[in-house]
Amino acid sequence: MAELKADVLVLGAGMVGVSAALHLQQRGRDVILADRHELAAQETSFGNAGLIECASVFPYMFPRDFGQILQYAMNRSTQVRYQFSDLPAFLPWLARYFLASSPDRAMHSAMAELPLIRRSLIEHEALMGEAGAPELLRRTGWMKLFRSEATLATASAELERARHYGVAGEVLDAKAIAEREPNLNGEFAGAVYLPAPGFVPDPGGLGKAYAALFKRKGGRFLVGDATTLQQDGRAWRLAGPDGAAVAREVVVTLGPWSDVVFRPLGYRIPLGVKRGYHLHLAPRGNAVLRHPVLDADLGFLLAPMNRGIRLTTGVEFARRDSPPTPIQLQQVLPLAHKLFPLGEPIDTKPWMGARPCLPDMLPVIGKAPRHAGLWFNFGHQHHGLTLGPAVGRLLAEMMTGETPFANPGPFAVERFG
């Protein structure tokens, strides 16, 4: 069998992996991009809400409100759900998540990630222009709906806090909501409108457009199983059905599956997952949804995708590979029908994905300390689509000796011991 040789082997062709491959390629590296699927962006990068969240200053931390925690613990919320049978598996991770969500540590995470958030849309626009896919970006912003005065007040305070970091936003009353989204139904205390974030109506298509750009520029795509990765002297070898790929350096961008590489190599990284579901539905009649809309109090989001209206759920804590349990989707589906005129489902069954998360809601980006040529870039929590090109650039700068545009220190794997 043939043996493919390259400077760098990137494992995982989601948004993070494809972006890293492109940025390394731009810096003169010969790159092979490998994935278990024949196409890019078939997993987590396919199923998100399509938001390039350049206004998301503060990450999704563990709540500190006792009433909210109690509601989650009793499995009475549509926003968060967990599987009792998997509780022993993820409870230690939840404890670390809670500790990392103290006000001081949460602010540390926010400030560490802020330079990446600020570059997110800029880096996407550059790649979209080069890929010839500007139609996959809509500058609509998005809306968060609130049904109670209390939750609206909290959101308004959070917006004021974010304004100090350059975030633009507007608090809407019921009349302004109706003007922006005339087909929404319900009693709302108000909404927060964020105009800056980009919206991608086909996230999987965007990942494939970036992969096509990578191939046009001479990159090679290999179908392979990351569990076959082996260190061979000063090189790394990955088996494939048509032969092996060999490279001096390897980058792990496998999202929630990154542990299949780092655990056998002896790294104890607390990678957890937050599972989520989506379902596409046709709009009824001539109804049009102009923005992605989050019903914050009821725990679901509607996004006007090319395929139809995508209904996405909140968080499910369960083992990554446990069978799907789309209870949250079943709970919010009738609520979504009340919010917007939805017709029949387009999908034959719900889609399920897993968001890769570290307890401090910061990714691991950088060099592995005990293996020459091994690099990590995973754990981007709810922001894999958002941060892909920005963290791809950061990693490529680190690997090629450039001055990084952001401080990589907070993302080092050594923070976990």
C-alpha cells in the first residue's frame, strides 16, 4: 500500500480541524487532514445553531442560583437534563465545572477567551471570501426572548456588563419584537437583540466549503481511524484503508472524541460533553423567521436554516456514546409550535451531537508536554463553529514560531497537572 507523507497530520475534519489545516497550509506546511468520515463537518460542526458568536464575552458557566440548580437537579427543566444511569460517570466532572464557575475563575476564563471571540467573525469572513462562499454568512444578528420581567432584567444587566467589552446590543419591548419577527406568538417581557454575530444557515456546508478550499490548495484528505495513531520514532503514523499517513507533527482536533488519542498516551485531561439535539421543520404557510431566536425561559432555539427551521435543544448530560434520549426535544416541540408557525418535520429522526467541554470552559490549545510533535486543539464547548478559524490561526502561529495574536498560556494542557 502507498504511504502518504506530510509535515503535519490533522486528526478530525470538523470546523476546528479544517481551520487548523488551512492556517497551517497558509504558512507553508504540507498537511494531511484525516477523519473517519469521507466528508468534512459531519459531526458536532454539522448540528449547531449556526451562530458565529462574536458577542459572547462570557462563557456558559455552572449557575450559582440555588433555585435554578435545584430545578436542574430534579430534572424539571427543558434547558438542562441528565440521565440518571450515567450520573456516576459525569458527576465528578460536574463538580469541577461548578468549582471553575466561581465569579473570579469565570472572569478569568472570559478574559482569556475574549481575544479569540473578537477575532472569530473576522477570521471566518477571510476564509469565506477565499473559499468563495460568502452566501453562507448572514449578518442578521440574533434575538433572546424573555417571558418574565426577572429574566429580562438579568439579561439586561448582562448586556450592560458586556458593553464594557465592546458588545453592541438592544433591549426590545413587545412592539419591537413584533416588528423584527412578525410571525412570533406569545407574551414576552422583552428581548435582547445582538446585531454583530454572524449566522450560517448551513454550518455543515460551511465546513465542507473550507475543506474544498483546503483540497484546491493542494491539501490531502484521508479517511482513517484515529485509534490507529502511533508514534514511530520522530514521526506519527495513522493507518488508512488505502495506506498509512506519516507526518512529523500531528494535531488532535477530534472534539468530543479527542480522548481516544490523549488517554492511551497517558494524558489525564478532564474532557466532558454536553449533548444536544436538533430537528428541522418546515415553516407553515408564508411564515418567515428572520433571525435565530432563543426562547431563553423555555430552553430552545429556532434558526432559519437552508434545510428548514432548525429546532435545537439545551444541554443533556450523559455519556458521549449512550443511546440518544431526545426527551428535551419532545418537551420543547409543542412549545416551539406555539412560538412560531411550524409545519411537518423534514428530518426522519432527530440529530444528536456532543459539545466537547473542559470544566473551565476553555479549550486545550498547544503542544503536548511529553510527546514530540503532538499538538492539541479541542474542547471549544459551545463555540466550535465560532472559534474554529481563530483557534486554527492561533495554533498555526504557535507551531510555526510566529508571535501568537493571543496569549496561549490559559489554554495550555499543563493547567490540568
